[in-house]
Amino acid sequence: MKLIVGLGNPGPRYADSRHNIGFMVVDALAATWKVAADVYERNYEALLGSAQRGGEKVLLLKPQTYMNLSGRSVAAAWRFYKLTLEDVLVIYDDMDLPVGKLRVRASGSAGGHNGMSDVIRHLSSDRIARIRVGIGRQGGADAADYVTSSFRPGEKETIRESVTAAAGAAECWLTRGVTAAMNEFNKQSDEKRGDGSRGDGSDGDASRGDASRGDSSSP
């Protein structure tokens, strides 16, 4: 069994916000697989869906705890199903990547993302595969306001493409493993943007000290 987690904030107020890119990717996977990912499971405090892929059950999880408490939800499902760390993939937004750029990694710090930091804390390890989707950064803007804002009209097509690409990376992780997903989708993202960044996911995920990132933990 595998667990794919999309991070975000619950409720219509945040539905189209930059911070909810993880939810968007999980919804894209659910649509592709023709399953629902909207059944509330009280034990995990999350919306849940499931599908059979390649003979294996895959759970789709969208924590409803608000971003800063995401780890509580993820850990509850992880423990219940007796999963290993290698069975988990987390998808979330990253302000330190340009809008739409992807980075797949097998492990590493939370890079200042409070939702991922809480997942790492609850699972007691940073050896968790993740897909980060760039949402950009607006100079001078309050981080909390920025991440809970909607994408600008000129960004929406890029985000649609990146959500599709991130869903493809998640499927690659399922079928071929995290190394294959890193090699294929990091390189693809670099080439699409025409930059020379390394395709191994090593950039932009160090401990940057930007813990003030405005991850919403209350309505």
C-alpha cells in the first residue's frame, strides 16, 4: 500500500490558493483514476480516497487540520496502515521555486514549509519522498497573505500544466520509484523553464531559516 498526501488548507476560502497546490495535485490524480478523494475520515482528520494501481492499493489523503498541523493527520493514517517511510509521498507548494517549477526529492529538510515540517516531526524522519511545486514569491508581500492568495490570471495556465506534471511525477513514483521520478521530472521541469538547474532536486531545499512562512493554522 502507498500513501500520497497533498498538503493544503480546508474550506472554500482557500480552495484556489497557492498554498493548496498539494490538494490540486491529489484531485488531479483522483480525476485521472476516476475515484473520489472527498470522503471525510474522522480518525485521520482528512479527506480520503483510494484506488488500485498496478495491483497495489493507493490512498489519497488531504489533511483537514490546517497546514501547520498536517503531520497529525498523516501520521494517523501512516500508523493505522502500518506503512513504512518509503510508502509515503507528500506534495506541497514552495515559495522558493518559480511558479510552476517542480522538484522531486527522496528526503531532506522542510525548507521552511511549516506543513512539511510538521509531517517530518510526526513521522520522526525527513526520509520522506516529496514533490514541491513552485508558487513563486512576491517581493515585499506578507508571506501569510501571499500563500493564501489566488494565482494571477497570467499564472493559471502554468499552474494547470504543473499540476498535471506533478500528478505524472506521483504516478512515476508509484510505478518506478523516487529516483526515476527525480531524474525524469526534475530534468523535464528545468528544460521547460530553460534554466540550468540541477535535475537531482538538490537546489532550493536547504534549511533556509524562513520559518516565518505564512502557513495558515487557523481559519
